[in-house]
Amino acid sequence: MADHLKPAGQAKFKDQHVTKFDELLIEADGQHRRYGLVGAPLSKPSISHSGAAFAPGAIRQAMSSYSTYSNGLGIDFNHEQVTDFGDINMHPTDIPGSQDRITESIKTILNRQEVDELFLLGGDHSVTYPSLKAYQQQVGTIGVIQFDAHHDLRNLQDGGPTNGTPFRRAIEDQVLRGDHLVQIGIHDFTNAAAYDQFAKDHGVTVFTMDDVKDQGVEALVDQAIQHLIDQVNLIYLSVDMDVLDQAYAPGCPAIGPGGMTSHDLLTGVERASAFEAVKAVDIVEIDPTIDFRNMTSRVAAHVIFSYWKGKIKP
Amino acid sequence: MADHLKPAGQAKFKDQHVTKFDELLIEADGQHRRYGLVGAPLSKPSISHSGAAFAPGAIRQAMSSYSTYSNGLGIDFNHEQVTDFGDINMHPTDIPGSQDRITESIKTILNRQEVDELFLLGGDHSVTYPSLKAYQQQVGTIGVIQFDAHHDLRNLQDGGPTNGTPFRRAIEDQVLRGDHLVQIGIHDFTNAAAYDQFAKDHGVTVFTMDDVKDQGVEALVDQAIQHLIDQVNLIYLSVDMDVLDQAYAPGCPAIGPGGMTSHDLLTGVERASAFEAVKAVDIVEIDPTIDFRNMTSRVAAHVIFSYWKGKIKP
Amino acid sequence: MADHLKPAGQAKFKDQHVTKFDELLIEADGQHRRYGLVGAPLSKPSISHSGAAFAPGAIRQAMSSYSTYSNGLGIDFNHEQVTDFGDINMHPTDIPGSQDRITESIKTILNRQEVDELFLLGGDHSVTYPSLKAYQQQVGTIGVIQFDAHHDLRNLQDGGPTNGTPFRRAIEDQVLRGDHLVQIGIHDFTNAAAYDQFAKDHGVTVFTMDDVKDQGVEALVDQAIQHLIDQVNLIYLSVDMDVLDQAYAPGCPAIGPGGMTSHDLLTGVERASAFEAVKAVDIVEIDPTIDFRNMTSRVAAHVIFSYWKGKIKP
Amino acid sequence: MADHLKPAGQAKFKDQHVTKFDELLIEADGQHRRYGLVGAPLSKPSISHSGAAFAPGAIRQAMSSYSTYSNGLGIDFNHEQVTDFGDINMHPTDIPGSQDRITESIKTILNRQEVDELFLLGGDHSVTYPSLKAYQQQVGTIGVIQFDAHHDLRNLQDGGPTNGTPFRRAIEDQVLRGDHLVQIGIHDFTNAAAYDQFAKDHGVTVFTMDDVKDQGVEALVDQAIQHLIDQVNLIYLSVDMDVLDQAYAPGCPAIGPGGMTSHDLLTGVERASAFEAVKAVDIVEIDPTIDFRNMTSRVAAHVIFSYWKGKIKP
Amino acid sequence: MADHLKPAGQAKFKDQHVTKFDELLIEADGQHRRYGLVGAPLSKPSISHSGAAFAPGAIRQAMSSYSTYSNGLGIDFNHEQVTDFGDINMHPTDIPGSQDRITESIKTILNRQEVDELFLLGGDHSVTYPSLKAYQQQVGTIGVIQFDAHHDLRNLQDGGPTNGTPFRRAIEDQVLRGDHLVQIGIHDFTNAAAYDQFAKDHGVTVFTMDDVKDQGVEALVDQAIQHLIDQVNLIYLSVDMDVLDQAYAPGCPAIGPGGMTSHDLLTGVERASAFEAVKAVDIVEIDPTIDFRNMTSRVAAHVIFSYWKGKIKP
Amino acid sequence: MADHLKPAGQAKFKDQHVTKFDELLIEADGQHRRYGLVGAPLSKPSISHSGAAFAPGAIRQAMSSYSTYSNGLGIDFNHEQVTDFGDINMHPTDIPGSQDRITESIKTILNRQEVDELFLLGGDHSVTYPSLKAYQQQVGTIGVIQFDAHHDLRNLQDGGPTNGTPFRRAIEDQVLRGDHLVQIGIHDFTNAAAYDQFAKDHGVTVFTMDDVKDQGVEALVDQAIQHLIDQVNLIYLSVDMDVLDQAYAPGCPAIGPGGMTSHDLLTGVERASAFEAVKAVDIVEIDPTIDFRNMTSRVAAHVIFSYWKGKIKP
Ligand SMILES: [Ca+2]
Ligand SMILES: [Ca+2]
Ligand SMILES: [Ca+2]
Ligand SMILES: [Ca+2]
Ligand SMILES: [Ca+2]
Ligand SMILES: [Ca+2]
Ligand SMILES: [Ca+2]
Ligand SMILES: [Ca+2]
Ligand SMILES: [Ca+2]
Ligand SMILES: [Ca+2]
Ligand SMILES: [Ca+2]
Ligand SMILES: [Ca+2]
């Protein structure tokens, strides 16, 4: 066909020297690669109206805006390939069934051992429980470092398995021990006393935004790792983007002032991923339909990049 | 791979009985099909700032919202396949070069004779001149029915080959004879007297919106066809969406009151395509970045559907 | 308290001679009134992302923009009172349970016989099945006139009780006989052949947009009423706002060109409500989060007003 | 200075054959011209929040998008010049004072007799009373044809001289006799019975939207003119853009379905202006801050163009 | 009535353990409570177009998004109740009259001594003068700490009692002594030299953003309190949200770079409220119609929360 | 003419004591002034769709929002006058020709020596090459301090003279020596390794965002100046606004997290301009069509103000 005809949507400028991050994503093909990525476009469980189901697409699109070279490190990630397992197909009206599909799909992925480390793109935070369940079944005892404005320890009676409950379910169903959970960045005025108490009662380590401002996120991550590292087989990072200040993440359903800067979060992720035990990440609670210019998905793309920086940094 | 994992972006609800129009699009593979489609994502030649380069994508996306069954006709178009030749890759800074790429690409397509009828998705109206040039070189004498608020007969001296000039260039370069051009829907207060005069001087048939309101679009199309049918080898429809009233096409750069309803336009296209000599269509001047919910691209999708209805109607 | 202090949100200009429609709404208090109104803020069953759960609030707000006097009729509706039964509380994660709550709540309302005629404000179109079920259980055989671009006769296997299925469920569960359903305004390219066939197979009367343009909506309504009036105990109007052209209803999830004008729809509703057997209305598929200035909710408010006009017209 | 340097904001493409309407506007210079134009950027008197003060700028900008040639008539208006008297400077906190400034400024303009016919660009509808007062003082008995969804006959007690009161004030202050006022296009559910009664009691001629649909706007305009022509020295058109359906005028504070198309309004204005007694126009109630792409201001520009068409038509 | 029927607008998810801040607001009922809240929805005095009249509603809505528990302090505010005195009804066309209504209403509230401390939600900054006047008449000598980008010491001649004048009026009318006013956060390039001079001439203490960056907001607040505490009976905080950088408060009419972070402002308020003499707060200059996702109103809600934190902190 | 009539668009509130920055701009008149300003509304060369051509207008409008008095310095800039050379008229379809017009226009300006220091308002970054060329031809050896997320050292083969190439062209065409270029604020993941290498190979000094965070922008500026000051005749600041974090500059085409705060950038510019050799500034890559409330243009206005502060500071 004529030289200038490109498949639909792909007729765009290409600089011969630039690799964009989306070029690293290879549709699953049975080859082993270090990193994998999968989307869970599920937001119907959210308590408030959420379009977080569109986030896997928005984050992949954001990745395509950035090139693979870190000027700061002088390292090009263009040699990496990432298996893109695609998105998990959700059921329109069966919410628990959709959550089960997440567990099944992640178990399938882990089972095949085609990747060593996996990124899960939510969706709302309800995707984390079925994800953790798959991990616990595949790798045994796990620990979690959760970046979040909220505890997500709500009772299940009032609304079932919403985006406010993943860690409550995980603890109650013995998927995760309370003392294997570290929460960083909990905001003021976004939680109930009862759930802070639940955290304390179950040995959850809670660092508030006051702690972040006092000690810095890197010190808190170090404490989290030290606390978990000898107790668990794998450390899982659960990144709820609403841990950020609204100026930095305008596209989360629950936004407010007084949160982290994106620099805080990215530094925290980079610090954590430097530890070998950290092998899984989910990124949740971005609603692209209410974001401004995909800003929040752009930060999410950088969460992945920072994870890679932590892993590769000499 | 697990049952519920779908390639990125494709994990969506599928009703077993529904075919969407985008499912008819098959990437060019050398097979012969009646219809072909190609995008020309070019809007840098526009006099005013335009994102019409995004329209091929937006129109394809709009097509994916509609199913292939016409209740009115009781006909399902799901048996059709359409060769999607993709998009023509444009040069970032060489505007004349980009226009040449359109001519070359369309000549290549026509040359291979893999399709009998072709849809060209602009882009701004400047894409029509290079397209017509390709047709004239391949099929000889052509006639054009242009739905437009504007004559597009501007002089070339003032700004070069902008979106205001395609038919002037075509006439001056003997790609199209003036008396082989019929303009339907010309708006008041969107043209200069000098260009109306140019039209008259070159035998262009001009039907204004007053004519549309007085006689109806179908009668005008019939006159256009009668005028052209014995003179030309092929009749080309050039559909500038700004022929519509702003209430119906909020996403064109040049909008205003007093234009056609979408029903007028769709009826006109359906009427025209019923004639065998009509074999080519371009759809131009949609800027998705300023549209409301892709309304204008949705009408564009229906321009294609109406074309098919005209062709298939018993 | 000081003269100028008003309860929060109520400090606004009041013209002593003007009654707004929201002033007619009286919270349920056990008194009998002719009309009642209830909201079903449910849109999680929707196939595509929908904020139709916000429509009951948006429609009530739109009602508050209009005064109760019809200049055309010379009649003031300010003597009417309407029992506002409020909104049905939905479950965050149990979609079938939410639909059951609709059936229960409407049965309760009908049972108490405090109102003779009821408006149900959706929500997406999935709310109609549970509503019809309540009616059928309370009043026996019912007929439905459905204004819609779509048949809503999708199979249940593929996605469960979505907004594409209410009339399929109703027919299959013998809540509604196929020949007691009349569909007006079905658009081209929004349905599958299989569902048109299902309609035919079950005796559903289908009027397409071509029929609307050819015969006018009033003639179709008259035919619908004549068809139903001796067969059923009550005629229910189900008004899916996407029957309108996108220029008139920019706030429906599924929009497109070629639909009714708002004048068509309002005329149709007014014509239908003039018949005594017509006693129930639902209004569905408005997503205020994607609308422009609540235009579509404003039309919805006028659907209610037109219903009243039909009832009261001498 | 260098050839390509233009004063700030004026470096734009110029086609040598095209005249835009803004080029006809000449800052007041003492020369006599047939037409004048003046802006009254006042919207603080509005009952609901309004940015109509931005409309004079938005309408002038809209004028600059259109060229001076009417294809329909074959007439170029490029020989006209229009004295632009600029905008009347409003006081930030003295609303009655601002209204007085309108009376004074218009009296000054009329007094100087530099123009024969004047366009007043509001602003909200409250600008009409001070304008009419100036006319009555300068030319004596006047008649008004008001295109409006609303009577604008509210009592003054409740809120002072708001945008709901101009014609009440005019009648009560004997600036305008009730039987010299003709209202065309009054919508349903936008007025109180008491004000319809006031209209009747004072001899106001009221044509509702039902009348527009039944008889057509041209017939109503003819009746209005016949009614007024022998009674008054000058006929003033007061064009409240909310007489239009919301699909055609999305940028008025009070929008709704069931109004005129822009074609209706433009036809009505053109019909009216054909009568020599018609010599003044105001255009009000456009709030550019809530409009979509200045659509409503674009219609306003065409109101002026249609007025000119009526005047010039052979 | 049926279990799931809730009054209109109240059918939403309720977690049994969570109290939201709006639940603390109790409509005025004659009971004594520590805190009161009242809205002054007035923005017509603003020099530039402003929808700040919508802010009382937007701030109350923002409060309803946050729960009453401070994780940082480990304190739940759910035991507090706040008397909501509602909103002061404004006159549509009498701006000075509206300002008088504020004085009267606040005097009434203070007079009844039902609350000890009061939040006033503007509105634009013009509401502060009538508010201070009420305080001065009820409690005698008052001091003010003003967080603001601007001096608000404009002359009254040019535009009357606009939002640029409250402190000028207060000083000139001897409602407030210049040396009892401390301004914190004055931005560069937002004031005239003449008004800085006026401040100096009248003993106003002015801290610019340079001072905030050099010394920190807490040190400035401490100096302010020390300066005022022995001189006045009550210290009033006047919080103009445009003291914030535009990244943190995108919804103020006058935005710009180089202002406070929301953390700065909240820290400053918390520091100030810890002093017993601080008993009144107003929050002004938020225009929800131009904000992004009510971000600025969310910060305003946190201003109230931070005030409470300061009061309750051990 | 009447007292209150002002030329169109100029009827606005004027405080007798306030001078706004736009009042300093005087259309070019042959008088000598220290500062000049010229716009280059060119963005068609951009790789991605850009409306940066609207930035000169948006920045001038932003300037008109700010007053000329710096509270921090206690200095009023109202004594300055700035020659506004207007905007360079661009060709609609000849991109290289448009770039040549920039060179010609700036040479003309420099040649006439009417101003000592010049601000160039882009436009995309492609305007810098033709600007530098003019400077080099007029003043000889120049040095550049570039604030940017990107190197802008792309090869010319792939896309011609796009906004990604200005410094590559300048170096290759010997308009600028590589070692006379200092880049500050280069972001991670926005460049290719090959271009970092090109920078190194040509002696370009590169400071990344990591350097900015480690050393502070003022220290880097000092190093840049020391490096250049003895080597060049003039130091030119090229300010690409995408050096800022997306929270501070939402209106650049290429946004992302991890950039400078606006305080960083303004401090850097102020520091640089304090050196006498710094005499030229361009400000590029603002696309007002995608910005939020002209925030990014507001920062651009402050870049100019900070430059003046640096020049005037004692
Ligand atoms: Ca969470
Ligand atoms: Ca969260
Ligand atoms: Ca055209
Ligand atoms: Ca056109
Ligand atoms: Ca439906
Ligand atoms: Ca439908
Ligand atoms: Ca009116
Ligand atoms: Ca009106
Ligand atoms: Ca202030
Ligand atoms: Ca302020
Ligand atoms: Ca750059
Ligand atoms: Ca850049």
C-alpha cells in the first residue's frame, strides 16, 4: 500500500530517536518478560458515581505521551518490554461476578509465570480485594503498603463490597493480616473514628498526612518495608491516587486539600520499589471523565515509571 | 489466557445479536470489497485554528456507536465489509507536501481497484483538491455535488492552498470544470460577492439555503444529478458539515444559524447515492476538539449510512 | 429570626404572583392527591457508563425553573398538588436488589391509593421492568406506549437486566404481553435485526422515525391508544428521552441525529394523556453529568407539564 | 515598521475580496450614517445570575465572523457603514444609576441625529425601559414589537427594576401605552396568570408560541404592524433571544423547549424591518459565559443582518 | 411508607459509622450552641463579574463530602452541633439595601446570643463591611486578621461599596481602627501604591507573600495576635480565598501565581483560632461557577475544620 | 458624545489610583523606550495540535488583570512604558515562510534600536530559532538560558522545523554554539537518550529537574550566567512554560508531573534578569484553548513582571 497510509489512528509523527512508553507494551504472547500490566475497568462498586472504569485506557494513553529516557538517571528504559495482558472484561450487572473475574484473571496470570512483577490498573479501589486474594492464593503471605487518603476499612453490611471496603474484606477473610498492612498518607476528615479504631485493633500501621509532612515519605516507606520485609513473601503497593492533594490529582472522585504532592508520591513509590520484595502494584481511583486533561492519569503513568526507576537504580 | 482477558481497550459488553458499524471495517488486505474508507487527518491548511485532523478518529468512533440494522428499511448492512485503508500520514511542517501525499495515496487506492466506492474522511476542506486530482487522473472527467455553506472559491494568492480554495484550485488547474460543480446549501453572509461572481463566470451551479427551503434538498439533488450525469464519468459528493445549522453541527469551525437540519443533509445524500454514477464521498470540516459530545461526527457517520441506504434501497 | 434570614438555599427572589412547579410538590403525608411522583436514581445497570441516577434531582430542579401557568391554554396549574414520594434508595453493589426495591416501593405507593396517577423519574431504562411488574401486580393487564430510539428487547443472557432489556423481561416474564406494547420513534441504526424480529414475533407494534415523519406523532399515538384501549386496564407511557434528536436532547447516553424534535415528543405525550386510561409515566435515560445546561431535564419537566395539559384540556 | 507587523490582535488572514461585518463599524465621528449601534453591558438587575453584560462584546465578535454578502439576495452590504457609539459605562454598585445612564446616552445619540436607526445591544432586558424612555422623549408616541418567551410585566414592588419588569415600568410610567405593545412568541410555563391578565387589562396584544406554530411568524408580524402603524411615530423591536428554543439559543439565562427556531426569528425580524416605521432594535438576554461557542450571539448578529435584509430588499 | 423511600435528594448511601460535617448543621431553633453559620449570597457589588453568591451553597455541599474525624488529632467532631442560620435574602436591584440586610441579620444573630462564634459565608468581600459593623455595634472594639491578596482599601468615590472597599469603609466609618487591622499574604501586582500608602498612613499592619515565604504563616499569625490581643474585644478572621495560589484555588475571580498553598492558609487559620479572642470568621470571594470541581469551596470547608481544630487542640 | 459612552469594549470600571500593566503598552511610534514586546502567533509547526498562536493575545489580556505596583519591593512600575510592536502576521499555509517573517520582523525591530530589551510572545517553541537568528545577525555571539522540560534538539529530517528543533537548528546553522546554551529544568521521560547525547556532544549545559530540586533554581541560574557572561554579547532567556509542573501550568500542550512550581520559575527569571547581559526573553508553548482560566498565561505575565523586578531591584 502507499507509503503514507498507516492503519487507522496510527498516522502520527514518529521521531526516529524517540521511544514512547506505549511501545514497550507487547500483547501477551507466552514469552517471559519481567513486567506485566493488566487493566480492571470496574467502577460500578463505587459508593459515589465513578468513571474509573475508563482509567486503564487513560493511563495507557498517558504512557504513550512520555518517552522512555530518564535524564535524571541517564538511563533509557527502551530495552524493557512489558507484557500487556489487556483488560478484564466486566459484567454489566453482576458486580460480585466482576470482582471474581479479577481474582480468576490475576490467578491465571500469576500461574503462568510469564511475568515477575505486575501492574494492575483500576478501576476503583474495590479491585484490590480480588487482586490480593489471587496473590495470597499464589504466593502465600503478602504485605501491603497502601498510599491512600482513606482507610478503606468500612463495614460490609451497609453497602457490600464497595470501593470503601477492600482492606476490611482482606483482613476479615484472612487474605491479609492487619499487621501486614501499612497505610501512608491518611487524610484528615475523610474517615470515621470507628475505622481508625478498627485499624488499631487489627495491628494496621497508619501514617497520616501529618506524619508525611513531619517525617517525609521516604522515611515512612523505609519503616513500612522494615516492618514487613521479614514477615511476608511479597510486598504489594496499592496506590489510591486520592492520597494526592487536589491540586495534583484533580481527577479522583474524592478530592480535597492537604494531600501529597505528586513528587511525594513518586518519591515514595521509587523508594519502595527499590526493595526486591516489592513485586506488585495497583493504581486506582482515577476517574478520567472528571479529570482535567488526564492530569491524574499522567501521574499514574509516572507511578509506573518511578517504580521502574526504583528497580533499576544502581 | 483467562476467559475474561481481552486485548487492551476491547473489554466491553458484546450483545451476540448486535453488529456495530465499526465491525464492518477490515484493514486493507488486498481483497476486493465494494466500499473503502480512508482518513486524511490534515487541518493545518485551515484559515482559522482547526482540529479537523482528529475527525477521522472521531468519525470511526462514532460509527462504533451505531448498529448495522435500519429499522426503517428492514435491512441489515452486516453483510457488507469495508476496506479501511487507514489514515494518510501527514508531515508536521510541509503543508503542500501533505496535500501531495493525499493525491498519491488516493491514486494508489484507486489504482489497485480493490474497492468500487471510497469515503474520504477529512480533515479540513483543503483535502478535496488533492483528492479530486487523484480521481481526475484515474477516472477522467468528474462532477462534484458539494454540500457547503461556502463556495470555497477563494483566490490562492492571499493564503495559498487553504480550506477556502479547493474548488478554485480544481477549476483553475483543470481538474474540474466549473460547470461540473453543483453547490447546495450556500449560506448567507459567509461568502464574498466576488466568489459568487467567480462561480457564475465559470458555470458553477449554486443553490443557496433559500433554494433548499423553497424546493427541498431532494429536488435540488435531482437537478444536480440531471445536470451532471451525461457529462461526467463519476460524481463525487463533497460534504462540508458546516452546511448544517449550528444547532445540528456544533463542531464545525465555521458555524452559524440558518443552515440545513441533519435530516435535510442525510436525505440529500441518500437521494444522490441512489444514482450509480455517484461513487465517491468526502466528509470534511469537523473539529472534534470543539464539538459537543461528538455530535457532528455522529452526523458524519450517518452521512455514510445514508449513502449506503441510497445504494441499497430497492 | 431576622426578616431576611431564610433556611439554607432558600434565600432567593420570590415574585408574589408566580408559582413555580416545584411548589406543587408536597412530601408524602397520607393525603390523597391526583398526581404522585417518585424517583428511581439507578443507572448502574446501564451497558454504557451513565449518570442517569442524578436525573430525579435534575428534573425536580428543572421543574423549579418553570411557572405553573400555560399561556397557550389560559390555565394555571397552581391549584394542583403533587405528592412527592421522594427517591428510592439504591444499593451500591446489589443491582438486582436495587431493581427489586423499585418494584416494592411502587407497589407500596399503588397499594396505599394516595394518588391516581404516578410519574416515575429514572434512572436508566432498566427501572421500567420493576415498575411494570408492580403495576401488573396491582392493576392487572397493562399496556405500554414506549417513546424510544431502541426496542429494549435485548436478550438477558449476555448482560443480565441492563437498560437494554426491560421490555424483553416484561414479555418473557408475562408482566406485559407483546401485543400490549407500542413503540414509537424507533431510530435507524440503533437496533439489531434480531430484536426487530423479536418484536414482530411477539406482536409488538413498532413505529419508526420514518413513520413519525410520514404520519405525525399524534396519528401514531391515536393508533396506539385505539390498539390498546379495550385490551388493558391501564396504559403506561415509557418515555426514553433518546427518542429525541441529539440537537434537542444532548444529555442522553445514546444520542444521534434523525430523532424527534421536543415539540414532537411533547405533542405526543399531551395527545396520549388526554385518554383516561393513561395513568402512569416514566421518564428515563437522562444523564445530567453529560448534558448541556440541563436541557434534557428541562424537556423532561415539560413531558410532565404536557401530560397535565392533556389531562386538563377541555 | 516591518511589513508583517500588525497592531496587537490584528495579525490575521485577510482575503482581499472579503469584507466582514465588523469592518462596517466606524467609531462615532460626527458623520451621518443610516445605522448606529451601541452596547449596554448591564446585567446586574437580572433576577437570576447573568453575564449578559458580556454580550455587546460577544455580538460584535460574532459579527466579525460573517461576511457582508447575501448570496440569497445577491446583495453586498459592504457599502454600508455603521456608527459604533461604543458601550455605555455602567456603575458597579448603583443599578438605578446605571439604568439612568442608558436613558441619557440614548437621548444624546438620538438628539445628535447622526443616525436614523439604532441597534442597542444588551445587557439584560432591563435595558429596554431606559431605552424606550429615551425614545419616547425624543420621538413621542412609540410602538413596540417584543419577541420574548416572557411578558416582562412583573410588579416592581418585589424586586425593583429587574429584567422582568421593563414593559410594566414603561406602561405604568406612560412611556408606552399597553395597546402599543405587541408580544410575539410567549412560551408556556414561563409566566404567571396575573401578568397575562395585566397584559389583557392594558390592551397588550399577546401572541403565544401556539400562535406562532399555527399562523407563522410572518402573519403575526404583519398583524402587529397593521395594529401599530397608524398609532405611533416609531416602531421599536425588542428581541429577547429566549424566545428561541433552547436548541437554537443555548446561551440565554432562561432556556427551555418549545420556542422558535432561529429561522422563525430571523424571518420575523426581516418581515418587520421592511416597514419604514420600524427604526429601532434592541437585542437582549444573551449570557456569553454560559453559551456554547457563542451560538446565541451568532444568531444575534444575524438578527441585525436580517433587519438590514428587510430594509434593503426590493 | 416503603423502607427504601427517602425524601427527594436524600436517597444516598449511609455508612452507619460515618458522620459527615453537614450532619452537624442544625437549622436555627433557639437552642444555644457554640458555633453558628450564616450565608450572605451577595456578589453583585463585585467590580468584575462574580457568581460568589453561589458560594454558601457550594461550601455547605463541600462540607457534606467530609467526615467529622481528624485522624491527625485522633478527635471526632461529631459531638459538635452548629446552628445554621441559613442565608440572608438579598435584593435583586438594591445593592446598598442588600448590604444593610447583612448588618441587620448579623446583629440579630449576635443579639440573641444563641452562638458564641459565627462563620459568615460570602459572597464577595463587600459582605465584610456590613458584618464588621454589626460586630462593632454588638461587641465594641474589634480587630481583624485578613488573609487576602489585596488590601481592599479602594476609594469609595469611583465605584461605591464594591468588593474592593470593605476595609476602607470600615476605617473611614470608624467601625475598625487601621491599627486594628492586620493583612497577611498581600500579593505583588494586585494593588496600587496609593492603597499601600493608605494602609501605612492608617497604621494597618501589612504582611506580603514575601513575608509569608520568609517567616512562615504561623509566625505572622502570632505577631498579628500579639499586636491585637490587648487592644480589642474580639478578633475577626476575614479569609479571602484569593490569598491562595491559583493552583490551589482555581475558583476565585482574581487568581494568580505566587500565593499561599492551601496548607499555608489552613495552618494559619488553625494557629489563629487557638486564641480565645478569635471568635468570628468570614470566607469570601469563591465563585463556584468558574471553579474546577468545587476545589475552592472544598478548601473553604477545611478553613472551618481548621478553625475547629485550633479551638479544640489540647 | 455622552459622558458614559466609551469605545467598544472599553466601558469598564476604572479606579483612579490603579494602573494596570496593559496601560504601559504603547503601540510602536518611533519613540525610544527601554522595553519592547512583540507577538509571534505561530503554532502550526507544532508536532502535536497546538493553539499556541492564541497566546500573545491571552498573555496581553492576562497583563491587563494585574496592577503595576509590587508590594514586596514597594516599587511601582507605572513609570515604565513598553513599545508594543504588535503581532507578526503569519501565512496560513507556508510554515517556513512564517518562520522567516519572524526573523525579518525581529531584525527590523532590533535594527531600529527603539528598544533596549525585547519580549517575544510565542507561539510554539519553533519561533525561537528565527528569533535567535535575528539576534545573532544583529548583535553577534549570543548565549541562551532555556527553561524547558525538553531539549528541543530533535533531528530536522523527521519533521522539518517543528517546535522540537529550535536549538538543534541554531547549533547546526551556527546561530548558537552548543556551549553557549544552558538548559534548566529538563524533565524525566520527555526526551530521547540520543538528544541528551547530542547535548553532551555539543557542550550544552544541562540541568535536570533533579538538579533544580537539589540545588535550587537560583544557584543554577548563577552558574549559567557565570558560564556565559564572558563568552557572549547578549544573554537570551527562552522560557518554555512546560518546564512547570502540570498543577501550575495546565495550559501547555505537553504537561506532566514533577516540574517546577511557578515560584521556582519566577525566581529564576528574576535572578537572571538582574544581570545586565540578559536583554531578551521569549515565552512559548502556552495553548490558551486548553488552559484553565488562562492560568498559564497569567504565569507568563508574571514572567515579564519578574524580569522587570530583576532589572529594577536595588
Ligand atoms: Ca482507597
Ligand atoms: Ca481513597
Ligand atoms: Ca468548504
Ligand atoms: Ca464550509
Ligand atoms: Ca430505552
Ligand atoms: Ca433508548
Ligand atoms: Ca424579556
Ligand atoms: Ca425572556
Ligand atoms: Ca478581598
Ligand atoms: Ca482579594
Ligand atoms: Ca521547548
Ligand atoms: Ca518543552
